[in-house]
Amino acid sequence: MWSKTTNFDPIVQKMVAKRLAKELNFSAAELMTMSFSDMVWWLTD
């Protein structure tokens, strides 16, 4: 469910997590500890 107050979309977060795992070799354990904003930061750095 989309939340306008936090801009959180679980579908987008899942896509970002998959991209981190594929492109930067993050493990599932690492992804589980990251916030959505941290995931986006890693992809845009």
C-alpha cells in the first residue's frame, strides 16, 4: 500500500532491493537491515 506521508511503496522497495543484490552483491541479510532511503542512497552514489 502506498503511503503519501512517507513515500513508501513496498513494490518499489522490493525492486530496489533486487537491484542492489544484483548490481552491488548485497546479501539478503544486509538488505533486511537497510532502510529504503539507504537503499536508494547506495544506488545513486
